[in-house]
Amino acid sequence: MFEAKALPKNAGKAEVYESLAQQLSGLVDGERDAIANAANMSALIYDLLPDLNWAGFYFMRGPGLVLGPFQGKPACIRIPVGRGVCGTAVERRTSIVVPDVHAFPGHIACDSASRSELVVPLIRGGAVLGVLDLDSPLPNRFDEADRIGCEKLVEIYLAASDLPDDRG
Ligand code: SME
């Protein structure tokens, strides 16, 4: 049984993400299934990062994003490229930190509790394969340390998983 290693309350973000990266590497070790690894990664992030109300994946399927494994309330299923924070991250091929979702034009509200958001695209071989999306009920929850930390987690996920390039 996997036991997530709790972090001290006063741990800094660098320390938190270092521990998350180590635990994620252990979780995905020996498993190449992209859905199973995404499910466990969502659960690990949701369990260990404070002040989240949603953590999960969308994958590119044909022309747009489709909901993947996640933790949190049920979410919108399909997001066109260029729409919302997730679709914009795909279009720009870069991570997006949104301090105030109400100030982001076109933000898609899946959970009305969400106040800030971080989206990291999954990019392999030049192709965007999906996104990792984190939502928080606190405004301004995510900063550069979160972006860098989550990009590292996505790297570990991509290296470990056989993710089909299914852009249609
Ligand atoms: N807020 C996202 C939609 C996904 S949910 O937050 C889970 C967006 O604007 O793309």
C-alpha cells in the first residue's frame, strides 16, 4: 500500500515539490499506463498540496481537450483549444498562472468555488497531448514556485507514461 508522506506544516514550496517529485517517481515506477499514472498523480497532488479544490488532467482527443482522471467536483468534459485557461494553455503551448479567475477572459467555471488556477501543458515531441489543471478556492494561490514544481511533476509523468498522440 502506498502511504503519501505528509509534509511539515512549515515546509517551503521547493521542499514540498521536491517531496512530491520523489513520491510521484515512486508511484509511477514500473507502470506505463497513462490513465493509471494520471489518476494516481491527481490523487497525490490533491492529497499533499494545500488549498486545492480540483486537481486533474485533460487530454487532447481529436480537435479539443477531454476530461481525464481528477480529484474534486465533477467538471466540464470537453474544452475546445483556445477556450478557457486550459484551452489557452494548449494554444500558447505554455503554462498559465491565473491569480484571479474572474479576471481571465473566457475562464470556464467548473466549480464556482475556484478563485485561482494553474495549468501546465503536456508537451512531448513538439505535440501538446493534454494539460494538468489545478484549481484553488483561494485567490492568488499559485506562483512561479508552483509553476516550476508542477512542470517538473509533468516531466516525470510524461517520461513514465505511454501517452498516445491522439490529436486527430
Ligand atoms: N477552469 C478551466 C476549466 C476546467 S476546470 O477548472 C476543472 C478553464 O478555464 O479552462
